[in-house]
Amino acid sequence: MKLYRDFITQAEIDAQYDVEKSVPDFMVYARHYIDESKLARHRLRCELDVAYGPTRDEHVDVFPAAGVTRGAPVLIFIHGGYWRMLSSKEFSCVALGPVAAGIATLSVNYALAPKVSIDEIVRQCRAAVAWVWRNATQFGGDPDRIYLTGHSAGGHLTAMCLQTDWEGEYGLPADVIKGAMPISGLFDLRPLRWSLMQPALQLDDGVIRRCSPLFHVGPSKVPLSMTWGGDEPPEFARQSEDFFREWQRAGNAGEIWPQRGANHFTAIYGFEDPKSELCRRLFRMIGVRGAPGA
């Protein structure tokens, strides 16, 4: 009996989705995120733990654009961790490249499973986007130039935010998000039901159907730039390729590109360097020239 696609056992699924075991020493990357994020908070102007919702977990860390007092484009970053670990603080580092290029950058914190469901995490991330639109001018941002990115589970949450009725549910412009960059995202949750993450995620048929972006792709004016690490387990490439195929089938614009030599964790290192390919593609999507000298 097959559990999912050609996978027969949990061990086979875990071999693709247990990203910590996809590298020789996960702690090398964990320490990198922590150290570079401390550096970012020391080097950059920032306002931490700004509430966007009623619970203590619902907050953003705001990094205003360098040298821009108003009208800066805004980049919202949603972190990964399989919806069950990590926080905004480990990802302050993603602001280093964008802020230097005049892009205000926010790192979203949200409650984690199993404390809350994936449905609730999706709701919180949508609420964060709505909060940014309503409050962008307070940190020098332009509410009409909001862009969204996320890594791993954050890539999933980015795609879920694209599939939001912003007018009907939030009273916002339908095109509140002007561009999106999901990185190493998860767009079909079905295999995770049979993975080591299931005890924390508690996926059932309803959650999988509601919260798998692959099943809800429709027409969109949002340009999409999808990427992943070329050295990641093959399922991550397959997940992005399947989603992008549906994205194009719906008549939507975008690009898809693997990062040669990058693994699941280094796939977002490029945010730290305004000269990186990741930042160059991001800047092109946003319409900025990049940091001076980049």
C-alpha cells in the first residue's frame, strides 16, 4: 500500500522531509542563523516584538529601510521550522541585504503547533500582512509596495497568503501583495501526514485540503519567484515544480529557479548579501536598483 505517490513507508517520507538529517550537521546552520541575526539586530535600526494580533506570539520585528524615511518598499518574511519550532528572532539576518537596498523588512512571529493548528497559523500570517498594510507608514514603508517571502513552512504560508480574499475578509485592496518569493516551500501537505511531524501537526483530511496551496491555485496578478536549494532532497524541488505548473496553468506570471550548491538551510543565506543572486532577483521583482556598490 502506498502512503503518498510512490512512498510506501514513513521512513521513505522522512528521508525526503526530515531536513535536519539532510545535512551532516544541522547545528552549523542553526548557529549561523542565531549569530547573523544577532549581528543584524546590532547593526540595523530595528523595533522588536511589535504586536499585530491579540496574543503574545503575534508580533513582528521591524527593520526600517536604510536611508529612507518614507515610501520604502516593504518585504515581509515568514520563517520556517515545520510550523512547530523557531521564531522571528532566528531570522533577523534576512533583513541585512534588503535593508541595505532601501527595503523595509519585517520578520513575522506566529504561534507554533501543537499549541495551535496550521489553520490558525495561516490566519495569523494573513493578519500580519493586513497589519503591515495598515501600519506601513509608521516605519517609513509604502502600503502599496508590499512584497512577501518565506522559507520552508514559511514558503507554504507565503502561498497561503496569496490565496486570500483580501477585499472580502480584510477590507484591503485585492492586490495588497505586489510580489512573492516562496523558498523551499511545501505546497502539498499530504506526505507530512505520514511523517515524523504528524504528532505535532495533527493533519487530517480537512486541514490538508484547506491548507495545501497546490489545491487552490487560481488567477493572480502577483508575480512569483520560486526557488529552492539544488542540494535539497528531491521532494522539495518536486513540490515547487508542481505548484509552479499549476500557477502557470492558471495564467499567472512567474519564474522558477534552483540555487546550485545550496541546501535547505543555505537557500536563504543570500538575503544577507545584497550582491547575491537571491537579492538580485528580489530587487528586480520589487523594482529597486540594489544597495550602493552592489
